[in-house]
Amino acid sequence: MPGPSQRCFRFAPSPNGFLHLGHAYSALLNFRLARECGGRFLLRIEDIDTGRARPEFEAAIHEDLAWLGLAWETPVRRQSEHFDDYARALARLDDMGLLYACDCKRSDIAHFAAAHDGWPRDPDGAPLYSGTCRDKPRRPAGEVLRQGGVALRLDMEKAVALAGQGLTWQEFNLGAVAADPAQWGDVVLARKDTPASYHIAVVVDDAIQGVTDVVRGRDLFNATSLHRLLQRLLELPEPGYRHHDLVLDEDGEKLSKSRASTTLRALRADGVSASDVRRRLGSFS
Ligand code: GLU
């Protein structure tokens, strides 16, 4: 049984491709930090995107991490088995009057943005939602989820007002960082094709699993503003955050799942050993 003051780390890949060196770095770093403080290390399978998640990729995650020499607690949480938990969190936000149904297409939003010079974009470069569905008559979130095919969005202005001032997070080496969730606009918290979104699932799971330390790539730094907003609204505990540098390829480009050459299995097939990978990634030998 975990002790009450034991720290808890997690590696949370999505099984829609093979793990590459960037994933290996993140997993090894989480594992090492957990070991150094006598903490827990969890593996979580982020497979809410049931259209893209594939069993062979999930099996490969287990196999590749074991090959790297990592061990994790069981049972492993698979997000696709916990849609009820996300629905409960969404119902709570809905009770606060913070959600609305949206059936706009991505292309409608893109056209709207293109027609409005200087329309703001979120930190990932996508145009902010135009707000077309915000003032339509509200429908209970549960009904929208049951119906499917319609998204649920967060009314960001209301959410920020309700959360109040002084929303921050503690970032390793930086200290308190001011959260700015409004930069994401009215984000989708339940997708048209699956009854949750990454953002709601990640905060609910980190809380349910008692994660105290979220260690993940720098590409998710800005998403933390949104995660802190949801944690405050849902009265969930606040983990500490550490966003590490991304592993880049020889051309200085971010590694992506499409670059087959850096997947752990391709390296292994080329005769690279787990210790070679650990050495190449830094202080993990
Ligand atoms: N599932 C996410 C990914 O594979 C990581 C989520 C997180 O660490 O918060 O990029």
C-alpha cells in the first residue's frame, strides 16, 4: 500500500503509435525521479481516442518499457475503461453552468477565423472557438454525452470568473507560474467522437491515482494552465509540474510517431541495446 506522503509519478502514453526516443526519455526520467525519492511509478494508457488507439500499440508499450528496464504498478489504468469518471466530472462542471453543446465543424471554425483578420489562436496554433453555439439553449451534459456526435465546450469566460484570481502552478526550477487558461478559449471537454477529451481525462486521472508529480514534455507546458483551471473548479489536488525538453532528431526537429527510424522497436531491430538507448538519452545508465 502506498504511504500517505509517498510521491507518485506517471508515464501516460497514447497507444496510437510505437514509442520513440522521446517517450523513452520521459518514461526513464519519471522512473528515475520516483526511484530517487522512494516514490511510486505508474503507467497509464491514454486511449480515449478509441478510433486511433490500437491493441498492438498498447502491447508494444508494455514490451518496450520492460525492455528499457522499467517496472510499474499494476493494474494499469486504461482511460477507455473509465468514461464514467470523466462523465461525473463533466456533470459537475455542467451543474456549475460551465458547459454547452457544440456541433460546429472544425472547418466552420477555420472559415470563421479566416474571415476575421487577426482572429486569436490557441498555444497549439488552432483558431479559438468562435462562440457560435455558446448562447443556444442549454442541454444537460449527460443527455449530450448519451446522444454522441456533439461536443461539450467549456465556457471559458465564466469558468475563469468562477475560479477566481491567483491561479498558478509550481514548475520545477521556475517556481510559481501564472496560469492563463483563457488563451485556450472555449475548449472541448467531450469530443464529438468520444465522450471525454485529453484535458478532462488527465486531470481526473491524476487526482484519482494520487499523482503528485506530473513530469512530461515541454509541448504540454501551456496545457497546464487549463489543467490547473479544471483542478480548481473540480476541487482536485494540485500536483507539481516538470516539463522537460523534448528529444530532437539530428535536424533539430521534434520526434514524431511517424518517424519510424527512432521508434524503440526499430532501434532494437537494428541491434541497439537498452543500455545504448539509456546512455544516448543521458543520465539513465
Ligand atoms: N498522453 C499524452 C501524450 O502521449 C501525455 C499526457 C500527459 O503526460 O499529461 O502525449
